[in-house]
Amino acid sequence: MKRLLLAGLAFSALIMPAMAADMPIKAPPPPPTWTGLYWGVNAGGIFSSQYNITNTGTDTGPSGLGSALAIGAIPGSIQVSHSGFIGGGQIGYNWQLDPSWVWGIEADFQGTTATGSKGAVTLVNSPIVPIMGDTITTVYAYELDNLGTLRARLGWLSSPNLLWYGTAGLAYGQTKLSTSVQCPIALLPCFAESTTATSSTHTSVGWTAGAGVEWKLTPVWSVKAEYLYAALGSQHNTIVYTYGPLPGGPFTSSLTSAVQREQDNIVRFGVNYKLF
């Protein structure tokens, strides 16, 4: 009996390595691929560099907004900045060129609460503008209501799950510029009204560039952090007064306020889901 048992053990020892060699080896999971269509949401903050709102004025008569501007009762320019929340969604497509490089295209659209305003109060005491001892208050406000971009992305994979990328492309946004002039005793240059105001809404177009990092949590879910710089174009509005039966009247007076260039800094975080 002992001899049979020993023989069986010896036989088992001989055939076990051969059986193990014939067993299938489980292949490691394939690395995640970044190629495909995705969409997601993002949120963050937006803040601008200081920009100038410049004023120009004209009068067709003896005094008015242009004359107030000429004597410094209305500032020739004023610096404004704005900040607020930004949030929205994005959609894009990636192509993984090889194990280390990914390029793609992405479009996004955001709503913002970015607003800023600045006022100037000036005591007027000049025979040119007959408001002796009066003050003129001008208030300027600027809003960025929404912002969209269409950008190319090029990224490098430091690991199969971690993408570092740069991005650049088109930026556009809806902006609103408001100007008001207040003359408490309602003499020139405001004349018949103690306050006059105007605003204009404009779609500004410019460019954007930035960088970010995206981490793939699963084959379909990823999170990202991103910085963008956006520069948008100019915008202006004009207040126009028509003065009636005054000495030298009737005549008109106008004040044009303009933003030459808006520059925004955006920091945001997002989540993407790969559709296929």
C-alpha cells in the first residue's frame, strides 16, 4: 500500500508542471483608450484684468456732454474689472495617436455672473458748463453674460490614465456695457433730465488659449482641471441729448463710451463621460 501511495505521489510530481504549462494565462486588461466622443459639465470662476472704458464727446452747440468731458467733469477713461461664477457644458472628440499623444477638438458654452462697475463724481465750477457748484456723477458697468469657445487640444500621457494638454481656438461672448450720467440740479449738460443712461448688448469675438490636466477614472469617466485666457473684442454705446430752445439751440450733445479689449482669466473643473 505504501509503495502504491509513493508511486502516486511521484507521478503527480512529474505531471503537475506539464499541466500548469498547458493552463491558459489570463491576459492583463488593455490600457484605456482616449479615442472617442465625450460630453460633460464644468464650473469655476472668471475674473478679468483691469481694462479701460474710454469716453469721447461732441457738442453742436455752446456746451453739453462734450464740454463737460473737455474740462474733466466727465473722465476721459476709467479702469474697470469684473469677476464672477462660470459654469456650463462641453462636447468633444479625442484621437489617441499612439500610447503617449492625444489630440482632439472641443466646444463649450458657459453662463457667467461676471459683472463690474465703477463710478466717478466730479464737482463742476466752470463758466463753460453753467452748473456752478454742481456735481456730475458718471457710472459705468460691464457684464459678460455668456461665453463660448471652439478649441483644438493636444495632450501628452504621462501614464495611460493621466493627460496633460494645451488648448487654443475661438472665443465669443455676449457682453453688456452701460453708462449713466447724473446731474442732480438738472442743468447742462443733462438739462431736462437729472439722469440719463444707455446700455448696449453685443456679441464680441476673440480668441482663447490655456492648459489643463485630465484624469481617466474608468474607461468612460474622467475629471479635469483647466485654465483658460480669453480676449474678446471691442464694444461701445452712445448717450445723445437734443437741447431745445436754449441760447444757441437747438443743438445736440453726445457721449460715447467704449471698451477696446476685454481680457478674462478662467479657472474651472469638469467631469466628462465618454459616449463611445
